[in-house]
Amino acid sequence: MKRNAHRGAALLAAMLTVTMVATFAAAALWQQWRSVEVEAADRTRVQSSWILNGALDWARLILREDFNADRTDYLSEPWAVPLQEARLSTFLAADQNNNMDAAASDADNVFLSGEISDLQAKLNLSCLVQAGSVQVKWVESFQRLFDVLGLPQAQLTRLTENLRFAADLNVENRNASRAALQPQRMEQLTWLGVQPEVIAALEPYVTILPSASTQVNLNTAPAEAIYAVGRNMSLADAKRMVAERDRQPFRSVADASKAIPTATFDLTASSVDTQWFEVRGRLRVDQVVIEERSVVQRTGRNVKVIQRERGSFQQVAQAPR
């Protein structure tokens, strides 16, 4: 019995030893795997940042050269052509100064796409309130937009009042309890009491820019936005203007008025050139997609980044290659 007891204890000790060794080995392997994953994720983040920075610089160069070529902006210019998803190796191969070995890099597994859009193709909510005062001219334009979209005018009234409270931060006698935060993006209009369905309807026609003195570009705006800033015209007239400019871009606001003789446009609310653009970049590396949105302001040949946002997400299924 005593000999069997010793054998049982020795077997139990051996099993415990094996279990501990296996546990320590698994823990060490997990730590090593985790370190590799963290290093790979950090490398992807840094490389993605470089690529998206380069893409943004490329977009700024396109806008700078566009200003040199033509002072009017319209939808058939190079900046308005979206970049369809393409392999990063395609861009590297086109660079004569590139010495990277494509076979030894991951460029074939990285896909880049993007687009530049005209933010002055939309009505700017910041124009509604300037220096703490509601701008009647712009209120009328937004009323026309709400009307053509079938949206309740009460929502516009609430929005205008809350924008005034939000902008009126330096007035001594302001009602602080009613003041709201100044929105920076369209989805933040819920802070001002605007219903989500109203925001969704406004999204294609309205934006929020840091400047309160912008005009709507008649060469790039949709018919609804043209109708909103125009006077003595119908939505059908605005649609005819869109068809006319597709054949021949307007070189001046006066040219746009000739398309619809009865229509009038305020030069402080309408233009045929743009200073504010949105640049969107999308980088796909295997199942990970990184998207970036930038707001840039072009003042002459100077193209400056004003806002920049970046986010990433995991794709459910990889897009076909």
C-alpha cells in the first residue's frame, strides 16, 4: 500500500509539473503573439497615416493647379472626378523616382480611393446668423429649401433661434440656460432640436462651414439649392439651369441669370467659384478600412486644411479584387 501511495504521489506531481509547464508555455506564446499583433497594428497605423497624408497633399495640389488653370469651378474639372479604388502599387509604379521593390512590399494588398467635393454646392448654415444677428436673406433661402423638400417650417424657426443662442456667447445679457453648443457637423443639429429625419433630408443640400460669408456655386449646386438662393424662379427653372450648365459651365453669375431671364441672384449669396472643399480618402488593407474626411479652404493658390477626421472599421467581408 505504501509503495502504491508513493507511486500515486509521484504521478500526481508529474502531472502538476506538466500542467504548469504547459500553462507557462501557453502564456509565453500568447504574450509573443500579442506583441506581434500590436507591432503589426502599429505599423499599419503609421503606414496608413503616411499614405492618407500623401493623398491629402495630392488633393491639395490638384486644387492649387485648378486655380491656376481656371478661376471658375464646375463638375467637369479634374478635381471633381472621383478616384476609384486602385492598388497602391499602381501609383508607386507610376512614380519614376520610386525605388521600392513591389515584390517585397505590401503595396499589392493596399487599396486607395477618394474624392473631392464642393462644399459650396450646398447652403451654409453658418450664414443664417452673423455677428449674433439673424440674416433675413438667408432665412428666406432656407425657407424656400424647406418648402421644396416638404419639411416643416417650424423646424427652421427652432434651428435659427438656437443657432442665434449658440452664436451669442459673448453678449452680457444672454440667457445661458437656453444657449446650445455650436454644431460642427450636420448630425450635431440634434443639439438644436432638429429631428433626425429632417437632418437626413437636408444632408444633400446643407453644410456647416467655419465661415459665415460663403456663396452657393451655381455651377455645382443641385437644382434644389439653386432654387433656394434664386428669386423669381421655380424648381423647374432651376433644373433647366442645371441642364444648361452641363452643356456649358457658367463663367459668371450674370451668365447663369441669362439661362432663366426672370431669375435674379444676389452676388453675396451666389457665385461660380469655390473656396471650400471636402476631401475624402479611403484606405483598405485586407479586412481593415480607414477613412478620412478633411475640409480644406482654398484662398488663391493657398490650400489650407481646416478640419480633419479619421476613423477605421472592420469589414464583414472582403471586397472582390
